[in-house]
Amino acid sequence: MKIDSGGIDSNLLYLLIAIIVTTFIVSVIMAKASATIAVAVVMAILVCMVSFANTDVALYILVFSMLLSPEFGQRTTGGSGMTLRVDDFLLVLIGFSWLARSALHKELGLFLKTPLNKPIFFYLVVCILSTAIGMLVGNVRIQSGFFFVLKYFEYYIVYFMVVNHIQSKKQVKYLIIALLLTCVIVDIVGLAQIPSGQRLSAPFEGEIGEPNTFGGYLVLMLAISIALFVSIDSKKVKAVLLMVTGLSIAPLLLSLSRASYLAFVPTYFTLIVLSKKKGGLIAVLVFACLASPLLMPEKVINRVAYTFSQRAQQGQEKIGTVRLDTSTSIRLRSWARGFEASMKRPIFGYGVTGWHFIDNQFTKVLVETGFLGLSAFLFLLYSIFKEGWKVFKGTNDKFYKGITMGFLAGLVGLIVHSLAANTFIIVRIMEPFWLLAGIVVVIPAIEAREKAQNGQIGEYAVG
């Protein structure tokens, strides 16, 4: 539609009005604000401008901020309190800029139709509905419930940004390189913590680190680097991937995260099952098993043994004749209490953040959103795996084969990891996970587009 006077496009006119209004508001704020706030406002505007102008750059900013952004606020080991990270703000700014750009350029679309749209929509709706009910009956604090549900939405914004914007193999390669480079930086920062004698954790996690989060992230990235290593033929690329894998193994071990150790086992076996180069992966596994008594750090061995060898004391649970350590016992009791509580509100649950902290994703989803939410969550996981498997079986490109193989193996590992952690709501794991999910889902469209450009018949609708 055109404006008759002067022939100015209406979208451009709306953009100019928005710029004028924003400029006025910013001027008023900066006139009264401190220097720190003024700098933050300017930086926010720059991020918005860059994101609006170039979505590629916005995605790279997000990739590096996922693990390398500082955290503010406090959260106890019991789950109370709240933390915010710089990438939370960045994602809001970049997401807003992307939405504005999509609205201005309507041909870009807003939410491209994909096989995951409905599962995502169903799960979000249940979370919002359950939390709203929880707020009404007083189980959920409005502030915490709102921000936690907003975090869930942020993850899916990453996914939709990827599927709406990525159109070429070159873009996919650069995003994967950015992910692996971020992993290398995080590994180096983690290794630098070794002299402290503490469990390794990701950068900028405040006074109390989260080794379990770090371990879950490394399981996902190891799945990607190993899968690409066994899929790609280039010796130079293999050398780089071997370095990334080698750098990630030590931090994973020294995170002393038993959930991450457990998660890596099915991840690696999934890679063996899916890979055509099973012999090499099996040989590495056999060597690792034989050499581990000699090469494995003593603290890692002690950490695993502690699960079953802690001296007898009050509060320990038993499975048959096996006595578990107090930490594992507390987790088991919290799962049982959560299941009992869910029976009192089986349909919608207590709302997101409406019940006590639970270190188990499935129990948490059940008690917070009821059986309706758990069903939606399981449907989402099933849909992700189903689409990943479909893409894995449908592509012959070795690079794409490696990405999808690693993604599927990583998904299996994260599901196991979530038995002892709230893996699928942890920002440092879910942001890279949903970025990878977007890449996997868009692969068929890229391949079909390339065939069409080469004169072959093919459609490239993602859905």
C-alpha cells in the first residue's frame, strides 16, 4: 500500500515514526540517567540496529553470548531466587528487531511453517495456562512465573530465527564454526580453573558455578564434534574437530557431573549406531575402557564411586542392597514428593515455578503443568527426534549427515541428563540446542533449493 501524498511506502512511514518516537524516549532517559545506564541504552540501540540490518550478525552475536555472557542476580541450590544473563537481554533485543524486520519486509515471513510449530505451540500454551491458573490461586509469584515462561519463549525465538533466515549451506557452516569456536573458548576458560581445585564450570556463572550445566552443554557439543569428525572426509577439518573434541573431554570429566557422565554414555552409543564408521568409534571406546584405570583423574573415579561408597549416615536411600549417597537420595525423595503432589492437581499442575525445586525435568514438568503439560512436552521431544531422524535418513550430504547425527545423539544424551537436572529449561544448554534444531529442520529446504538452482526438480518448503 502506498501513501498518496509523496508516494511514500506505508511501512517506511511507520518505521520513521518509530525511529522518531524511540529517539525522543532515549533522549529523555539519557538526560536523567547515570553514565552506566546511558552506555547500556546506547549499546542496546546498536544491537537493535545491527540485528535489524543483518540477521546473520545477530545470530553470531547470540551464539557467542550463549556461553560467554555474565550472569546477574542470585539463585540458591534449592532453586529459589532468580538470575538474569546478558544474553537474556540480547535475545529480547535481537528478537524484537527480527520481529520488526519481518513485519516491515512481509515477504520474509514471521513464523515459517515447520513440523515443530504445533508441538512448540501446544507446550507453550499449556505452560502459559498452567502458570496463569497458578497465579490466580496463589501458587505462582507473578514475577517469577512470568520471567520463567518468557525464557521458554526465548528458546523458541532462536529456533524460528534460524528456520526463517538460514537459506544456504554457507550460512550453516558459519553457524557451526561459531558454535565450535565458542566451545573452544569455553573449554579453555574451564581448563584455566583447574589450579583452583574446584569443579569446572562455564564462564561468568557468579560465585557459585553450575558444573552440571557445563557438563550437559559439553555432552551436546561433543556429540556434534564427534559426529562431524566421523562424517567429513577433509583431513584439515578432521584435525580441527579432533582438537575441539580433545579440549572438551577434560572439562567434561573435571566438571565432576555424574549426570553428564551418565548422559555421555548413550550419546556415544547412539553415535556408534548411527555412524557408518562404527569400527573406529568402537576401537576408541575399548581403548578408553582399558586405559581409564591408568589415565582417569583420581577425583573422577572417586566422584563416581562416592555414589555407592559414602559412609552410612541418616537420610540415605537404598535400591535393593545398594546404598546411595545423600545427594542422590535427596533427588530420589524429591521426585517421589513431586509425583505425589501432582496427584492433587493432575491436569494443569501448580504452574511454572509453582512448586518446590526438583532436579528432574520430567517430574518438574508433571508437577508444574500436570499430565497435560507432560504429554505436550513428550510430544515435543518425540517430534524433535522424529524430524531429526527424517532429515538424517533423507540427506546424502556428509556435512549435513554429521550435524543431524550429532543432534540426534545429543538429544538422547540430554534426555538422560534431564533425569538428574532441569536440562530442557537451562539457558546455556537450550539456546545452542534450539539453534541446532533450527539448522536440522531447515536442511531439507536448503538441499531442495540447491537442486532447484541446479536445474533439478524440487520444492523447498520446510514443512
